[in-house]
Amino acid sequence: MKLAAIDIGSNAIRFQVTNVIEYQGKHSFKRLEYVRFPLRLGHDVFKYGKIGPDKEDKFFRLMHAFKLLIDLYEVDDYYACATSAMRESENGHTIAKKTKQLLGLKIHIIDGDREAELINNVLVKNLSTDNYLHIDVGGGSTELNLIVNQKKKSSKSFKVGSVRTLQDKSGQDPLEQIKAWVSKRTADVEGPITAIGTGGNINKIYDLADKKGLLYLSLKKVEQVRDHIASLSIDERMHKLQLNPDRADVIIPATGIYLQAMKAAGCKKIMVPDVGLKDGLMQLLYERNLSRLELNFDTI
């Protein structure tokens, strides 16, 4: 069975085709195709309130390319979803409707709670009964989940993200909202809390920390990597650290969000499992198609 996921974020759009391998009663996912395109819809939306003509044109061409790949790979099922940029854009729903009319590709515009739930469904299965604060920082929003004994105790989506921070010229400090919420929700949690970081920026921090093979990064190590990156110009980040242009400018504000949430919860370390929304979408598709197969089998 082949599945495809499209994650339309505020900074980049990700596309993945996965082959589901069933063996001895268990399943695994084998990635066949992965594309990340830095369209940065949030640049338009968070500054002007809507997606401009140039980005809209590129968006349609990109969706057309993905639709062709879905057809070429003979995908059995797909799910395309859009997050903060498209849901806040004046013309986001219109563009999604037009995509369906022109290309036959359906886009689901989801809220922050649903976004957090999809990622969380993949994470929780592999966690112990310890306390965790899941921090997912995107281009336009940050989703927080407090997990105690493998169950979600509290969750909240904030309009705070890496691209949005670049566009925000109000002078306000939206990180204070995160600090206040985390401090209140974790006040009665017994025992230490470990952070779980998801998102492209924390994955890159992990890579730059050169701690491959280790499950956690300490709070101090995250700060050290952040400070090193901050000491470099954008050009130096791209040349010396090999960061893509759309990563080089947002990685510092994004890391600040992780650190603020960690400090508010008293987290001394952060786990970086390299899991994202696309993984949650793959799990959703797998479960949806498994239930269909079981239903068809029962009716034979």
C-alpha cells in the first residue's frame, strides 16, 4: 500500500510518498519520495493578511507537481493539510477550493489543536510513563502538549512561530504567553519534565550539536548552539553551517521559543525524535485504510 502526505506549512511545504510494508503482523513505513519546497506562505499572510498572486501561482504549480507524483507512484490514498498561514489568510479557503476544482486535489485546512493531535498520536506510542512537554514550533504557530503517564494532560496552540516572529513589528513579546501557560500547567506536575522538540529548526539544532546517537540535548547545549549561530551573519550561516536561506533567518527566533517553553517548565533536556506532521498524516492514512480493509474483509 502506498500513501502520500502533503504538509502545507507557513515556511515550507513538504510532500512524502511512503510504502507500507506488512510483515508478520507488524507494519513499517518505507519512504519512497520526499520533497521540501520553501514557498514561505507566511511571509505574505503575516504581513499582508493574504497570499499574494506570485505565491498563489507557485502554489498551484507545486500542487500540480505533487498531484502528478501521486498519480505516477499510483498512490492508494493521500492527505493534504494546511496549517496557520492558509487558515489565517483571507484567500486561503478560496485557494484550497480552487486547487480542488483545477487539480482534483483536496486540501484540509486544520486548526492548531488538530495539528498537535496528529503529531502527538505518533509520539505518545513510544514514550515512557515520565512527564513530557511536547513543543512543536512551526512557521506560524507553536503547539504545546503536556503529557503525563502517556496521556495528554493539557494542550494549547499559540500564534507564535518562526516566520511570524520575523514579520511581527509590534514590539510585543508573544513568548510571555507561552511562559505563563507552561508555568501554570506544570505547577502541579510531580517529578522532572523532559521536553520533546519537533520541527525543522530543532532538528537542525540537533544536527549542529553533533550529538548523533544521543537521545537528548541538554538545555545548556541548545543555548550554546543558538549562541554560536547568532554570532554569525545570515551569509555565514549559509556558507559555514550549510543552512538553507529559509532556515538561516528563522532558526534563532524558533530556538528562542523552544528555550522559553523549556525554562518555564524547568526542563533540563530535550528529546529530538525527528517526527513531524507528515508522520502523523501517514499514521492517520494507515489507520484509515486499515479500517477499510477490515470492513471489506468482514463483508466478504
